[in-house]
Amino acid sequence: MNIRPLHDRVIVKRVEAERTTASGIVIPDSAGEKPDQGEVLAVGPGKRDDNGKQIALDVKVGDRVLFGKYAGQAVKVDGQEVLVMREEDIMGVLVA
Amino acid sequence: MNIRPLHDRVIVKRVEAERTTASGIVIPDSAGEKPDQGEVLAVGPGKRDDNGKQIALDVKVGDRVLFGKYAGQAVKVDGQEVLVMREEDIMGVLVA
Amino acid sequence: MNIRPLHDRVIVKRVEAERTTASGIVIPDSAGEKPDQGEVLAVGPGKRDDNGKQIALDVKVGDRVLFGKYAGQAVKVDGQEVLVMREEDIMGVLVA
Amino acid sequence: MNIRPLHDRVIVKRVEAERTTASGIVIPDSAGEKPDQGEVLAVGPGKRDDNGKQIALDVKVGDRVLFGKYAGQAVKVDGQEVLVMREEDIMGVLVA
Amino acid sequence: MNIRPLHDRVIVKRVEAERTTASGIVIPDSAGEKPDQGEVLAVGPGKRDDNGKQIALDVKVGDRVLFGKYAGQAVKVDGQEVLVMREEDIMGVLVA
Amino acid sequence: MNIRPLHDRVIVKRVEAERTTASGIVIPDSAGEKPDQGEVLAVGPGKRDDNGKQIALDVKVGDRVLFGKYAGQAVKVDGQEVLVMREEDIMGVLVA
Amino acid sequence: MNIRPLHDRVIVKRVEAERTTASGIVIPDSAGEKPDQGEVLAVGPGKRDDNGKQIALDVKVGDRVLFGKYAGQAVKVDGQEVLVMREEDIMGVLVA
């Protein structure tokens, strides 16, 4: 059983960054909203513009994305915890 | 007696997820808004865009949907408690 | 003397649901905004879209409607108390 | 000396409803914003839509209108106290 | 030295209403925002609509206008105190 | 080294008004936001309208402008303190 | 590993201004939000306008930009701390 996200929502599986690896993303322990990263499992069809047409999302399944630690809402699907967030909550896509 | 929802509203019958089944959706007991799921009983004709045309909803009758636990407003129709919510409150459609 | 509502306003005469009838709508006694129902006595011509054209309402005179208990503003016309609310405050139309 | 209202503003002379007459509008003494009625003395040319065209108001001089008791701003013109309000604050037009 | 207002701003010289004259505007001493009047000294070219075109203001130099007592911001130009306000803050134009 | 402002931002060098000169602008010592004046050093290309086209600003380099005392953000460029503000914060252009 | 920013986000590497150099930008030690500067490492494809078309950003890779000290969110990529901010948070581009 899986989730097909509506609108501009994205299903993300959180992936812990290797905090001690020099080439990995290391998130500073500063106060406030801390970024995090994950893998996109599913994307919605996009929000509708003023003419009612859906605008496809800019992220796709498999993307490694950066988002705020408190972005989205956690649910468990098939025993696996995933996040449902809006594409707006995603700051960027990590590229190798 | 049934409800024909207006605009972008959706009538949802709450369905408890099997929290102990490995293949079911298990909602973590974390603080804050907890997601929940249900079955769509009726959908409105959609909101109107800037030109006054109605945009059909993306969910349909029979869909199993995921939503925030406090989404919508509970009413009893024919002795059955249902939720009236906006499509915007629905995070995704569960697919088998 | 009657009221011709402006814009997207609707005149509704509150009708008490039979709370003990199995086939009627029974509103739970939970805290917060409680839904209620009534009969539409008059409807406005609708709001104007971005081009200044009026969009006719989706409810019509005679509809039995469901709304939040605190929706609208109560006035007495010809000794009869009615509610003036916006169509937006109406959640759905009850169908037999 | 009179006032020519700008935009979507309306000049209204408050008229007390006969509270004891069966056929008049009687405003309940409930808490919160209480409706009231008056006669329209002057109307503005209307707000502009997104293309800059003015949308004529839906009320006209002479209309008996229903509005919230605290709607508008009171000024005295030629010794007569009137209200300057937005058409949005008018709930409906009373028809005989 | 004078001010050329930007956008939808208007330069107004406050004029005290004759509060004791029967034919003048008399502002009630009620609590809250009190209306006031003045003469328009200069008007901006207007705000831009969604297509970037400027919409000329509805008030012109020389108009006697009614506005909220706390509308605008007072500055002194050539020893004369004037108000810089938005046209939106003007309720109407007084006509003889 | 200079600043090229983005969007609708304007670089302004604050100029103290001669408060004792009869022909200068004198700002009253009232409470609240006090207006001030300055010279425009640089202007951005303008905000984009709904079609993505940039709307040129209405102020230009060299203009003497009036703005709220707390408008903008102070930075020092080449040892000179300037203000970066939005054109929206500018009330008008002073003309000789 | 790098970040490809989404929408109107910009990746900026903070660069300390030489505060004692007469020709450099010196940020005053006043209270409140303090501006800062940095170099643009990557830019998103831009936000979409009302017709769903992306509007390219006005800053480009290599630009030296001025922004509020608390703008954006700090992340470490390949051991280097960078800021992810919206173009809206950038006040201007420094030119030599």
C-alpha cells in the first residue's frame, strides 16, 4: 500500500546525512529550524495555476532533497516512516 | 438523507488504520497534528478559478484518503458519523 | 418585507435536526464549531470574478443546507428569525 | 454640502427599525455585532477590477439596507448624521 | 519646494470643519477614529494594475475630501503642515 | 564599490532637512513614524507584474525623496552610510 | 556533492566584509537586522508566474550580494557552510 500525493505534495523518506564525512552535508547544531535531507518516493501532480492547469513539480522520484527538519508530516506506510510535505518546503536537490 | 458537498468540500468516512499490521499505515504517536485516513463518500463540484469555471476535484468517491486527524468537521448522517473537509486538507490517496 | 441579499450572501431559516431519529442528521456534542442545518429563503446574485462578472451561487431557494452553528448573523424579518451568511459558510446541501 | 463617496463606499442614513411591529425587522438583543438598517443617500462609482475598470455597486440611492451596527463611520453633513461604509458591509436590501 | 506624490498617494491640507455651523460637516465626539476634512494639494499618478498600467486617481487637486483623523502622515512643506495619505484613506469628496 | 539594487529597491542617501528654514521641509516632533528625506543614488529594475514583465520604478537617480524615518536598512558603502529601501516606502519626490 | 536550488532559492557563501577598509562596505553596529554579504554559488530556476512560466532570477552565480544577516538557512556542503535563501531576501548586488 502506497500514497499518491495530491496537488503539490511530495512523499519523502528521510535519509540521515553523514555528519562526520567531509564530502557529506553536515548540518550545524545552531538553534532554530534545522535542515535535513531525504529521498523522494512520490510526487503529486502539482498545484493548479489561475487557469486551472496543473503545474508539474520540479522534483521527481529518486531525487535527494534538502528540507527543514520540521517540514512535513510523518506517516508510516508498510512499516516505513515517510514524510508528506509540500514542494514549497523543499529547499533544493542534492546533486552528486 | 445524504449531503451534496459545496465547492471543494469532500465527505469522508473515517477508517481506522490497522496500527499493528506491518503493511498498514501506522501513525506515530508524536505530538502535534496526527494524520488519519478514511473513505470518500461524496465530493463537491470544485472551486471556481479566476474565470468562474469550476475545477473538478482530484479525489473521487471510494478513494481511501490520508488527512490530518483534526481536519474537517464531524456530522452524523443517517446515524453514521462522517467528516466534511476541504480537498486541501487531504494529503494523499492510498493505493493498494 | 423581505431581504434581497447582496453578493454571495444567503438568507437561511434555521431548522432543528431531529437528533434522536436514526435517519436524521445528528450533530455530535463535541467542543468547537458545531454544524447546523436550515432552509434557504433567498440567495444573492453572487460575487464578481476578476473580470467583474457575477458568479451565480451553487445553492438555491428551498435547499436544505448544512452550516457551522455560528455561521452568519441573525436578524428578524416579519417576526421570523433568519440568518444572513455567505455561501462560503455552507458546507453542503442535504438531499433526501 | 454633500459627500460624493469614493470607490465602493456608500453613504447611509440610519433608520431605526420598528422593533415591536410584527412586519418590521426586529434585531435580537444577542451579544456581538448587531445588524441595523438605513437608507442609501449616495453611492460611489465602485471599485476597479484587475483591468482597472470600475464595477458599479449593487445598491442604489433610496435602497433600504441592512448592515452591521458597527459598520461604517459616522459624520454629520448639514446637521444630519450619516454613515460612510463600504458596500461590502451591507448584508442585503430590504424589499417591501 | 513641493512634493510630487508617488503611486496612489495624495497631499492634503487639513481644513477644520466649522463644527457649529448648521450647514457644515460636524464630526461627532465619539470614541475611535474620527473623520476629518481637507483640501487636495497634489495627487500621485496612481497605482499600477496587474498589467502594469497606472490607474489615475479619482480625486483631483482642489477637491475637499473627508478622511479618518489619523489617516496619513504629517510633514511641513514651506512652513505649511500637510498630510501625505493614500487615496484609499479618503472616504469621499465634499460637494457644495 | 557600489550596490545595484534588486527588484523595487532603491538606494537613498539620507539628507537632513533644514528644520529652521521657512522654505524647507520641517518634520513635526510628533510621536510615531517620522518622515525624512534623502537623495536617490541607485534604483532597481522594478518588480515583475503578473506576466513576468518588470515595471520600471517611478523614482530616478538624483531625486530628492520623502520617506518614513525608519524605512529601509542602513549599510555603509565606501565609507558612506546609505539606506536600502523599497520604492513603496517612498512617499513622494520633492520638487524645487 | 552540491545543491541545485528549487524555485527562487539561491545558495550563497557568506563573505565577511572588511569592516575597517574605507572602500569596503561597513555594516553599522546598530540594533536590529544587520545586512551582510556573500557570493552566489547557485541559483534556482525561478518562481512561476500566474501562467505557470518560470521567471529567471536576477542574480547569477558569482554575484557578490548584500542580504540581511539572518536571511536564509545555513547548511554545510562538502565541509563548507553555505546559506540557502530566497532571492527576495537579497537587497542588491555589489559592483566593483
